[in-house]
Amino acid sequence: MLFIDFVSLADRYPDMGAVWIALAEWSKDHSQVSYIVPHLVARDLAKIVPEELNRAFDILVEEQSYAQVYRVLNPSTLTFLPGAWESLTDVPDRIPDRWNMLIDTADAQIIPVLVKNG
Amino acid sequence: MARCRLSSIAKQLVCDLSDRLASAGQGQTVTIAKQWYAEVTAKSGKANADSAYRLYAMICGAHADGRESGRKNSGSMISATTAIIHQSEATMQRTVINSSGSGNIINVAELMEGVTNTVNQNIGKSAAAPEQKAILEDMVKLIASVSPKIDPTVAKQLGDDVVTLSNEMASASPRKKWYELSLEGIKDAAVAIGDAGKPIVETALKLAPLVGVLLQSK
């Protein structure tokens, strides 16, 4: 559950009504998710221009309800490696996976993820 | 290489990152991205750097899902971005849609079909007790049913772990450590998805003692 008040957001940012509606529907259809992976949402909401969707995510972050962290995909399994970093530059060169094998992040995919504060 | 003709600051930053990555050699992708991020943070602040990188990831969403090697991923990521940023707004969305190929992690249904087949085959050849097999069977059904509703990366994680678990169960000499790691992985991922994951957690907790693993209930 994302716990986002889309009604309030739509009131305060009426020019972005279509984006909030789309996000609210997406959130309802994904009631089990506890964090947002922006590029996956963008793919699901292909009708929304990425810049507009990104502005909505900016608002979620600016209003302190969400924070952006960076996670790394394991190149072999394409699942997230353990750990999340507040800044892209903080991502280490090597990350141990769940089996304690060190994974080189030099060419890994670093994914921005929005997590709920607190 | 043609430069970007875009107006907004975020898009210009995305173009800049894309241009830099286009010339990245093997093993340089992340270094270059970090360098770009540090520069943008110093010049425009962390919020703008975060926002621009997020937009970059959204525009070239395919990069997070390719099953190719790291270098090839980088290449496809760059070409996807380059193609998109030189297009008009009207055609941008279509490109984003097209960037989602059938081999992507996002194709959860296909992924789960493979997982279910593998697990069922392993159950068939396993010499484990019928009770263990029945729980594993329930577990894979639960994972397959919940997967379309959750984050695909978590679905993939659950699928990988249940396959590992079944491989071990089919092995002539199952290793306790692998049981432990895969059951812990399944439990952790299932806990993370909340209520929908509860039945999966229960099956993991039920199976653990039967394969000699101590799994904490919380």
C-alpha cells in the first residue's frame, strides 16, 4: 500500500489531474506494493508523458512523503541486490548478494526507487 | 552524434547523461553515471540530479529489464534513450511502449509459467516426503497467483528462490544451507508484499522444520 492522498494532490495540482488519476488507478491495481519503481510505473502508464509522471514523482519527494534511493539489479538474476543508497555516488563498487558473492556494479543497472519516509 | 534539441532542464540533463554513456567503454557505465550525477548535484542540487536520473530511467525503462550482458544492456539503454529524446512528444510514448520486449522481467506470466514447470518437474523427481512436496506445490501456486499483482522484481525473487528450493529437494543429497537461504529469501520477499504474502510466509514456516531449517516467524 502506498498511502498517497491522490485527492488532495489533485486539488493542489489541478493541472496534473490526468497524472494523479492514472497514478491512483495504478496504486489501486498494485495494492501490495510498498515502494515505487518509477520506470515500471512509466511502462504501465504509457499514456502519460514521462516528464509529467516525473513531475508527479518530484512532488511526492518534495512534500517529504517519499524519498528517492538507489538500488542495484543483480546482472545475472535481475533482482535487486541487498541495500539502498540515498545518492547514486554512494553505490559501492561491489555489493554482496544474498549468498555473500561479491557482485561488481561497474556495468550494473542502478535503479531509482521511491520509498515512503519513516 | 546528434545533440539533443530539448527545452526543459531535466530533459537537457537526460540528454547529457545519454550522450556521455554513448561513448562509455565496458565497465565505465556506472563510473560515468556517477560522475554526471556528482556534477549535476554540485551545479543544480541533489533534487535535480535525482529527478533527472529518474526521468532517464523512466524514458529508457527497457534498460532495467534486459536479459543481456551488462555491456549490451548499456548499449540498448543508450540507443533507447537517444531514439526517444530526438523524437517529438507525440511519438515519445509509443517508443516507451515498444521498449518493453517480450524477454523482459516484466513478463511475469511467462516467468511464472517457467517457474511452475521447473518446480513441478523437480517435485516429480524428488524423493522428499509427500508432505514436503505438497507444501512446495502449494507454495509455487501461491507465488504464481500473487505475482501479477506485485512488483515484478519481487515476483522474480520469489520465483528464483522457489526454484532453488525445489532444485534442492530434487537433489540426491539436499544441502541444508540452500534450504535455509531460499526459504529465508521467500519469507522475506513475502513479508515485504504485506497481506498478499501471508499465505506464502505460512507455507515457508510450515516447510522449514520439515527440511531441518530454523526460520524465525517474524
